[in-house]
Amino acid sequence: MDWNDRKNPPIDYMNKDVTFKIVEQGPVRVALAVTKKGQNSEITQIISLAAGEAGKVIEVKNEIDWQSKEVSLKAAFPNDCCQ
């Protein structure tokens, strides 16, 4: 991909038909699956949190079914959290 193409603004966002589902809910760990669609593609992000020391990390697993032709995917994780 040409650098000038990378600087172009997005043509679309993966924010169609968004669904949320709890996929794990135990005494020390919880996981939420967020599925998003757009441009004939689908992304499922599984966001996991744990109790105790393991809870200091947010685990994000991405499952991507990319079917969009001549389109790149850019992932961004903006956050604003406090310690």
C-alpha cells in the first residue's frame, strides 16, 4: 500500500450490527465478545478481565473474517484510564 493511501481518512468503520455477549463468567474471570460488521467483513473481539494480580491486564483477542476487497484494516485502541 502506498504511504499516501495510508494517510487518507477512513472510508468506513466496523460499527454495523454490533452485538455483545458474555462468553465466560466465573468466580475469577469474565469475558465479553463484541462482534462488529462492515464492508462485508466481521470482527469479534473477546475482552477478558480476571481477578487478583491477573486483573491488572485487559486481554483482547481479535477474530477477524476479512472479506473486504481492496481495503485495509486499521486497528486502534484509544483509551483514557487512571491507575
